[in-house]
Amino acid sequence: MLAEIIFFALLGYFIYKVVFDFIVPVSHAARQMKQQFRDIHQQGQRQAGTYQQQQPADARPPRPETPRPKHPSDEYIDFEEVK
């Protein structure tokens, strides 16, 4: 009878230690990380909105540059034989 009480008391103590020393801090850290990701996302959204407001409505995006024609001398690389 006394052994059962001691066993269940120790079992309860170990369960308590695992829950409050490991599981609760991990869940708290996970919650903080989610909040930080939300904050960063919202900050990026605000900055993107500010950037779009600064752009004039009639501004066109810049044209991509056309590639210049290659000269035959651009295609060859000098080769030195290594002995």
C-alpha cells in the first residue's frame, strides 16, 4: 500500500516536471515565434503599400534590355595547358 502511494506520487511528480519544464515552455516559444512572423508579415505589407503609394499611377515599368549581339571573339576562352 505504501509502495503504491510512493510510486504514484513519483509518477505524478515526473509528469508535472515534464509538462511544466518542457511542454509549456515549448508551446510558449512557438506562440511567440508565430506572433513575430505575423508582425514581420504585417510590416512587409505596410512597406509594400507605402511603396505602391509612392509610385505615380502613369509610370510604366522599365523595359527589359535587349541582349546585345555576341561577337565570335566573345565565345572563346583562352586555354593554357597545365603540365
